[in-house]
Amino acid sequence: MRIVVIAHRESETNLRLVEAAARDVAIEILSPTAAIESLEPGDAALARLDVLPTIDGIEPGILQVGRLEAEGVRVFNGLRALFATHDKLQTARVLTSAGLPHPGTTHVVAARAATALEPPVVVKPRFGSWGRDVLLCEDRDQVRAALEELSTRPWFRRQGVLVQELVPPLGHDLRIVVAAGQIVGAVRRVTAPGEWRTNVALGAQRLPADPPQAARELALAAAAAAETDLVGIDLMPTSDGGWVVIEMNGAVEFTDAYSLDGNVFSAAAEALAGAAAVTGSEPLAAVG
């Protein structure tokens, strides 16, 4: 059985996952087109397609991922998982349907559209990342101004924008990495001075974390609801001690800082390799 990582880039995370594979398991990184040409029924692939830099969709290769699934290749993070974790509107639908805590979300497609959500709210792209074009609005005037500003973006015309209830920021959150139904890594992300968003791209600091049991259970439930096999789950704490799933990332990048009991890359590779031997077509999160 061949095992490949489907990706357009040899990112540090992708390379470390390949290096962490068992000595008797050969894994390589292939583009979606190369994967179609190389893989056969019975082979396995981990789809690591990310959000486009233009934040208006997912990187090319979705059709190839679907084709591989249809042709009998065992695809980890298949079509359903990629859309559930990259399209934040689909994320909201999946989590809400599963009864998991997630901010109320509405989809706005016109700059002057009204929204039923009362401020404070967050306005964000459907396919956003890196904290780009994510705006905090304290009142309706700020909401109108945010919609006017974002309506000039090329991605707005294609997909509209999301307006989401604000979970009052406490200056930190948790990112938990789940592989094949197992928690393999986590960090606590602390906001930069003067910033409310916890994106590392905006200066947030990664700190070691030992997630509490409630956060672990919620991360596992979210990963299973989205039918994911390797995913980052972002959880925000609430003032009453609870947790809310904010976002999920089906092409999550992580570092050694995420390691818990053992190296995070080895733990993820071992979890996926072990689940790959399970027969059937269930998502690995469900198998785990």
C-alpha cells in the first residue's frame, strides 16, 4: 500500500509528518495531479489542501481528491472534511447540527444587508485564515462600516461574508490537534499586546498546554462531527469556565511546541498509520 500526503507545498509540517513515518512505511508528498496518476485502489492519501492566499476558496485539487475517493483510494481528510473545516459557513452548520457550542452565525451577501445578530459581533470571510479581514464590531454603525469595507474585496463578490456572535475574548485560546480520533498535540495561544485575535500571524505567542478534560472532549467531538482525520480545533474559553469551538483547520500547521506526552509529529503519524490498517471507509475520527 502506498501512502502519500497530497499538498502543493513541502511545508515544515508536511515534511515532518513524512519524516515521522515508521521506517518500513514509505510516504511522499505529491500534488493532487501526481496523486491521481500514481495511486491505485487500496492506497492511502492524506489530503492537506489549504485555503488559498486570496482567501476565496480552497487550493486546487478538490476534484482530484473526490476522484481518488470514488476510485477506492483511502483518503484521509476527504472532500466532506475539507469543506467542513475550510468553509466557515459549513463549519457553523456542522457544529450546530452536532449540538456543539459555536457562535451564532449568519451569511451576508450584500454590503447593505441587515443582520439579526446584535453587536458585538465578528465579521469574517468564509474561507479566511491568518486573521486576515476579521473585524470586531461593537455596534451597528461599525457593522455597516465593516460590510462596506469588505464588500470591496474580490472574495466578497464570490462568497459574501459571515457575521458571527462575539465570544468575549480573554486574551488566549487553545488549539488542539486531533489525528485519527486521538489528541496528539496542543498549544495555548496568547494574544499580542493590543490585539484581540489569537493568530500567530498577528503576533500571538504559542505556549505549552495541557488541555483540560472538557476541552479535550469538545475537540474530539468537533473532529468527529466534521469527519476529519487530521485537524486543528480552535477553542475559546468562556468567562464561566466553558469552551466554544471557534474554527477548524483541515490543513493545520504545527510545530514541536504542540507536543504533549511525546513528539507531536510522531504521535500524528502513528495514529494515522494505525488507523489506515482498519478496513472500511469510515472517517478515521469515527474509527478512533
